[in-house]
Amino acid sequence: MNTLKLMEINFQTIEKRQTLEEYNQDLEAGDAEIERSEYITATDLKDEIKKW
């Protein structure tokens, strides 16, 4: 946000700050996805992009 302000870009959002509890839930959900192997590696992503 500070960078946008320095560049004189007026950016507004209606989103609210994430609570610590919400943040921790997001981290736990991300860890669970990794444990279930629900992710793509950077190498696989690069290979996929070449098909576009």
C-alpha cells in the first residue's frame, strides 16, 4: 500500500484485515494441501506454460 501511495496510485479496498486466527487457519489449510500433494512445482508449472 505504501508503494502505491508513493506512486500516487489511489487504491481502495473494502477488504478487512485478517485476524490472527484466520491467518493460522490459512496456514493450516496450506499445510494440509501440501500433505495431500495438492500442489504444482515450479518446474511442472514452467512445462505447463510451454503448452499454452
